[in-house]
Amino acid sequence: MEEIEGEWGYVIIWEFYVRAGNEQRFEQVYGPQGEWAEFFKAGTGFVRTDLNRDFKVPRRYVTLDFWTSCEAYSRFREANLAAYKAIDQRCEALTEGETELGRFERISADR
């Protein structure tokens, strides 16, 4: 899917605390070309994943998963729940903690 900066309308933000020594593997799996992003790319409405590392807390990361809409994400997750859970379970060993910080709708200037 071609990424177009302006096409997203919904973002899910996750916070992760990565286990010491797993930073490089975590970045590979959760980065824009990682396993999660590749999985999401199969979904209609997926735009991109951004991975960010905290400057002050080196093992703290935040991901932003951009979708065209809440509905697009919900449809994808429902249709792929077993695979979603399987990837999530495989990735648990990389982190000490994971928290969904929120789900946000984009407010455009034309509203």
C-alpha cells in the first residue's frame, strides 16, 4: 500500500518497556518494516506504523499505528484476531510492560 501522509484518520498509541538486551530485536519487530507493520499491511485501511524511543528512558518506546479509520482497524482486528494474538504472544518475551495509551481520531482543518 502506498503511504500518503494525509490519509490517516485514526491512530492507536502503545507504550512499551523493553527487557534489557532485547532493544535491537524489539526495534526490528515493532519498527515500520517489522513483523507488526507487515501484518497490518494486509489490512485495508492501514497507513503506517511509527516507532519512537524515549530520550530519557532508553528502554521505553512508543508505537503509533495509523489507520484510515477506527472501522478499518476494527474490521482488520476482528478478521485476523487469531493471528493478532499469536504475534502478540510471541512478542511478549521482548517486553517488561505494554500499555495502550489511547486511540485518537484525527481532527482535520475542514471540520
